[in-house]
Amino acid sequence: MKISKLIPALAAGLLLMVAAPRLFADNSTNEVTITGSMVCGKCTLHLTKECQDVVQVEKDGKTVNYFLTPNDVSNNAHEPICDPGNSEKVTVTGTVAEKDGKEVMTPTKIVVNKS
């Protein structure tokens, strides 16, 4: 009798363990893709204390700055833009969040547009 009650309880517990991460996952981490001009936030824009990639995108007639989180992807794309006035047309894929009133993007892919 006790085993017949234990088996459904174990099955329910196992199901909950498998399903819980999907049920409580944060769906706001969907990747987006932006295209714009990448410049150095320190050398060109003078908006950051240290060199940092910033992608400028035209949105509704205004320039929106996406500050790229330093990681291997963004660090590998930084050298060509790290002089005042240098820029590259890029398409960047990653996750975007607002932090301190700024658009911050964690890039997973950066493609330089050769045109």
C-alpha cells in the first residue's frame, strides 16, 4: 500500500524537476540583431572611461547607442575602431537590456559589413 503511494509521488517529483527550469525560465533573453555603425565609446564618443564598442543605430530619426558588454566577441572586433573617428558598419546579434538608462547588449556574433 505504501509503495503504491510512493511511486506517483516520485513520478510527480521527477516531472517537476524536469519541467521547472522551463516553466520559470526568463524569456526576456531572446537574441536580437541590430545593424549600425560601431565606434569606440572612449576614443570617438567620449562616453566611457575605458575603450568599449558602441553600435549606433538610427531609430525613429534618432541615434540610439548600444553599449556592447566586453567579452571575447566584442574584444575581437575592437581594434579597427579604436582610434578617434574610426568606425565600421556591423551587424550584431545578442541580448539587450537597459542599464542605468543605456541600452546594453551582450554580443554573441559580430559581422563586419563590407559595403
